[in-house]
Amino acid sequence: MNHPATDNAMTSNTVTDNAGRSRFELDVDGQTVFANYRRQGDTVIITHVEAPISLRGSGAAGRLMEGMMRIIQAEGLKVVPVCSYAAAWLKRKREYAGLLAP
């Protein structure tokens, strides 16, 4: 199942749910920023977020997170950020607080 999410104000790149590999992906100039996840019922557990070294500090991982949250929200799911980056990002983005699993 492939669900794109874009933020045209920030980027023309598209976040996709690569369910076969259990990860969300964002292609940036031929490089992939990704977030591994597990699904448990209606909850998405984010276990790891990674950007290639050349993209670190560029905002690519934040754009990935934004797209992921839009997909998760559209599907009516909740999220558990196990990854420290994902947890810190969600703490800063209060607009997604309602997506956090209890």
C-alpha cells in the first residue's frame, strides 16, 4: 500500500509508506531518508529514523516526519515514537500531540 504525502510549501518530495519494508521513505536527490516502523493494531511504532550523512542538518528528516504524520493521521492511526529523534520531533510539533498513543 503506497500512501503519498507532500508539503508543497517546503518541498516537492513525496513521503511514501513502503509497507513491504516496514518503513516510510522520502527520496531527496536520489538519496533515501527513512523511518523503520512496526504496526501493532492501529498503532505505528517508529523504531528508527535515518538520513544519509550528506542530508543531515538539511531538514530532510523533519520533512519525512511531517509526511509520516499526515499519512498516520489520514489512516486514523496512533503513533509510538521509540526512536529518540522521532520522540524529540513530536515533542516540538504539538499539532501532532493527538496522534500519540496513550
